[in-house]
Amino acid sequence: MLKSILVRLLGFSLFVVAFAAPIRGQQPDRPNFLFILADDLGYMDVGFNNPNTFYETPNLDRLASGAMVFTDFYAACQVCSPTRASILTGKYPARLKATNFFSGRREGRFAPADFETQLSLDEVTLAEALKEAGYRTFFAGKWHLGPKGNWPTDQGFDLNRGGGENGLPRSYFSPYKNVDNLEPGPDGEYLTARLADEAVDFLESAAKEPSPFLLYLSFYAVHTPLQAPPNVVEKYREKAGRLGMSEADEANFDPGRERQVWKEDKSPRKVRIRQNHATYAAMVEGLDTSVGRVLDRVEELGLTGRTVVVFMSDNGGVSTSEGHPTSNLPLRGAKGWMYEGGIREPVVVKWPGVTPPGTRCNVAAVSTDFYPTLLEIAGLPLKPGQHLDGVSLVPLLRNPFAKFDRGPIYWHYPHYSNQGGFPASAMRAGNLKLIQDLEDGGIELYDLSEDPSEHNNLDQLYEDKVKEMLGQLDAWRREVGANPLLPHPKTGEKPPKLW
């Protein structure tokens, strides 16, 4: 009798298990991902970080109001290609040996370090990891991670619209120049709006399919050339006039704010200190409008509740060169510099039903962290052998005040940037940030909680802390195999051996 009961119970249990198991081939209900990447947009260029910005970003501000804003989020590098590689691989640029934009070989006192000029096909990218799990993957916009053979469709994306070897367009108006994999539209079509069109077309197709998607929308804007629709430019010229500002006014600039390291005259570099560039403002508006169009279509298609949205810029705003279009103040430096203006980014993450709307998280994080974060959000196994330098931010997305120790963040840039930045390594641990000049080993130490503008160098006051952090930085550089500066090919002068 007992045996008969046990047999029946076992049979019932097996029936329940079989009934509850998913049908073969059925995909779990995973979220969609909309990853939006801006180019050269500064931390202070957006309303959700700077209510007094000259630019108008209502759609990005709307996204932020329903999401979590990270106040201390960093790009893994102060220029574009290395940061883009870090997002897709979860690895620091120094580990990838991809430490500069993929055509940058400017010399200074020394020769720049050797570096890779393409993202290796051996890397299992975020797109490939999601594709393995049944995601449809779509890329639109700027790629700049290598020549043909290393383009988006070679790195895990099913479709590619606009991504190729080139890092900047020669024209934002159709017929486009220097933009790969994008058929020209009608004469005068604006590139930023066209990329939004491509994203919307993909959304409309993806909404009809059962599988989740990764839409990686990588705008060329607001990178140079500085071009925007004339009527929008005029709007901001009039706005600047109402505010009593002129683009030609010398009060817009500090003529000696940052040193210059790669030109022979060694003169200080002019830095924009006021936001009032009308064309740049129009480009920011074009970016914001396009983001709004994509977000609106997500909502119209009924995808909002199951679509995770990420917004980020690849490096800081440009204030020291290339037309000096924006100001990052009170942050110091700009694109190409190791200071906060070059690496601290506007970042928003919206995970519907999870991230508390309208919250701000001040825990420091970096672009390598997206890879494990998105895998965990999707309910997929992490790939610790791939995203070696990333840490999942899911605990923070659930609660921005959670106890969370991300650990130190590191940077290594053994190059002379086009924007005047000097070769340096750096790390942030807690609120302290240490920078080491690779030309002479000089140290800067800042307490970002008290001095986000990085004006008060504390290296002499906290010698023990400097020694501790420098030891950590040296150990990290050895661990990742960070490449050093090289002797100058003409003078033969050798850089100091620092690690």
C-alpha cells in the first residue's frame, strides 16, 4: 500500500516537473536592450546634470526622470575607440592594448606607446553573448573599432547601419562622406535624424518577433564637424544674444588654463569656459530630438515595460581644441585629458520595474561594467573570463544606496591626445583620484568629494596614501601588461621606467 502511494506521488511529481518545464526551443522572457551612445557629449551638456546648461535636452531629461542617473560614471578612456572597446568587451583598454583612437599616433617629448588598431575577433563581445542567448542584434552609427573584417557584423551584430572604420563623418548632411554602410538619403538629410530613422525601422520589425533584441544606437553626434540645420543654429544664436553672449567674445575662453604638451612652443592651451556655441547647441538638440523619437516609438509599440534603456557618452566634451565647442566647468579638462572633464560621463539606466525612477547614484562605476550588468539583467550566466574588468551594477540598480564595493577604477593613456592631453595613468579609489604623468612620474592626488574641479593637489599632504595608491596602480599596470611610452625616434630620449 505504502509502495503504491509512493509510486503515485513520484509519478505526479514527474508530471508537475514536466508540465512546468519550458517547451523545447522556447525562449525565457528576457528584456530588450536599447543602448544609446553619444560621441563627445560632455557631463555638463545635459539638463539632468546641469540645470543651467545653455543646451536644451528635454528628452534626455525625461528619460532621466524615469530612470537612475549615475553621477560618478566614467569612460574607460578619454578618447573614443578605447571606451567603445571597453563597453563591448568588459575589459580595460590597457588590457586590450587598444589605448588610443585607432589612428592616433601623435608624438610629444617621447613616442606614444604601441597599440592595437582594431578590436580583436577573439573577443567575445556583448553582442555575441546576447546573440548566443537568442537576441536579435542591431547596430547603427559610429563603430570606429577597426577596418573591414572587424565591423559590427563581424563582432556579433546581425545588422549594421552606418558603422565602419571611420570615426567621424566629413558631412552630417546627405550625401554623407566618410560614413560606411549607410546609403545616402535625400539631399540635405541630417545624419543624426537618419540614424534615429534606422533605429525606428528596426524597432518596428523587432516588435513583430518573439525574440528579444539589442539595439545599439551609436550616434556620431556631437563629434566634429560642427554642422546642424541652419534654422536650429539660428535659434541658439538668438538665445545667446538674449543672454548677452557672443561666440566671438574673448570672455568665452580662459587663454591659459591647461598646459600644452605636444607642440614645440609649450604654450598654455585655450579652454572654453562658457556654453554658448550655437552650432554645437543645435547638434545637442538634434541628438536629443532623435533620442526622443526612438524612445517614443518604443512606447508606441508597447515595448517600454520590457526594454532596458542605457544612455552614455564615450568621453568628455571638447573644450580645448576642434572649435572649442563646449565648456565642462566646473569639471577640469576635456576630451583627451585625464581630468574629470575628459572621463566623467552623463549616464542614465532605466530598468522598468526595477530602477527607482528619478534616483541618483553616486557610486563610481566605469564602462567595462555594462557587459556583466546587462548579462545579469537578462538572467544569463556571467562570462568572467571575458569581462575581466567589469562588475555587475545590478545591486545598485535595485537600490542606489546599497552597500556596494566596486573596487578601484583604473586608466592608462600612454599617448599625446589631439586635444592637448598629456600621457598619464590614473586610478580612483573611494573619493580619491591619483594621476601619474608618464613623462616624468609626477603625481597629482585629488579628493573628488571636496574638489571635483581638481584644483587642490594633495600629494604632499597624504604621502602615505600616495604610496599606497601608486603601489596599487603599479600592480595593475603589470597585471594587464600596460604598454609604456617609447623613446623619441629623433632625439632618442627615453621615458622613465615607472612600473
